[in-house]
Amino acid sequence: MILRAEHSVFVAGITGKQATFWTERMREAGTRVVAGSSPGKGGTTHLGVPVFDSARGAATSHQLDLGVFFTPPYATKDAVRDALDAGISTLVVLAEHIPVRDVMWFLAEARERGARIFGPNTAGLVTPGEASAGIMPGFSATIFAPGPVGVISRSGSLGTLACLNLTREGIGQSAFLGIGGDPIIGTTTREALKMLEADSRTDAIVLIGELGGSMEEDAALDIATMRKPVVAFIAGRTAPPGRRMGHAGAIVDGSRGTGDSKVGALREAGAFVCESPSEIGGAIRAALSHAHA
């Protein structure tokens, strides 16, 4: 799901310090936060939002389209289970360091129920001018602006930088999809590409990848047949061999997962691969001009 202004958002752990700060920022971005949860605080309000003991309690009186989880790693499995039981179909899981067996359980459970998870270890989603969900600065008009370019990123900071560079070039974004930096995540690069390929508001796509895993190489199989141009940047290509870098997902397996492997696969599929994030704006401008010619 691409987040829209009309979607109703539920915030798990809404009374916490970080959740309080980011709930205010999400609302500045236009997000319809309709309910939150904080065990033991049901029946109160926070930031003018009704608080329930659980998502299931909130679902008895509110339509809940998307849930954002400001929950500690070891509490996230139960919070996700609660949200799935409440019928929430899209879940944004922010926490990292969640036990792997917990992640495997709730990703399998979500697939079984037809729900989609972004994360774990995602910075969230942004639809500029409409809404944001998570810890991305979707409220900032100097970073995000409405436009025709979809952005996919494993990294929140690199995704923010890409959107900043696009906005400075006068190019807005149709959606930002933060898929998360952990080794096991709910929405893959390939799945996110398919969402943006099907989105009528998106004319071109920016893909921000990094070392480790094979998601970008797998996604290249689809890029080769896509109608929309893709501009990519792979972070960490200068990392020393054998050095663990950044996200937990930055694990190289043999010849796959390296910077050269990813760049080669993407270029062979027809994507333009930038050497620096500063090149993204110009590359997208050229791709849009060619697509509209």
C-alpha cells in the first residue's frame, strides 16, 4: 500500500517519548492519526488522540488502515500480533534488534493473513503533501515535495538525502518507501518496485541500495522489463573487504551482495547507476525527459 491522506493510522506505543515527538510530526505532514495504544492507559487521550490498551480495542470503534510501531524489540512480536488480530493490513515496524525468530513468525503470520509489513528497521513511508508514517521528515517542504518520482530505500538517512537532492533540483516525489535495513524484512526491493511500477502517479523510480544481501540483484530481473526508468545508487562500494558496515543486512555472501555485483546487475537490466547521491537529481531529470520525449 502507498500511504494516502485518507488512510487512518494507528500508533502502537503512542505515549512514549519518541512516539509522542513523531506522532506530532506525522500529523504536521497531514497524517490522519486516529488512535494509539499504550497498555494500562486505555481510556485516556494523548495529543488529542484516543488511547487504547490494544489495537484490537481501538478497532472496535475506528477503521485502522495502517499501524506504526514505536515498540521495544522484545515487545514488537506481541504488538504486531495484536495489530494483525485487529485487521490492520499495513504495518510499519520501526524497531531494529528484534529477535530473528520473532521476525520470522510475524512475517509469516502477515503473509498468511494478506497483510504487508515494511521493516523491521525501517524509517517509514512518506507521500509528500499527504501523509507520513514513521520517523521520516515528511513534514519538511525543503526535503519532500509532491511530484512524479518514487523513491525506495533500505536506509532512512540515504533516502532522506535522495529526496532532498531531488527537491533541490525542483523534482518532487510520488512516494517514499522505506523497506528497512535488517537481513529479513517484510517488503523487498522487488516488491516495492512493483508497487511503484503500478502507481499511476509515479513516472520514474529512484532505488537506494547498499552492500549486503541480494535484493537489488533480484530486483534487476524486474527492472529489465519495467516501463518506468530506474535510477539507482548503491552505498558502501568503497567499504574494505570483510568489514561489516552499517545495517544488519549489510552481509556479503561470496560474489553476491558486493557493490560491483549489484551495480553490474542493475546496469545490465537498464538502470542508470549513479556514483554519488548528488548525481540523482540530474539523472532523474534526464530519465524523465527521455521518457516523455
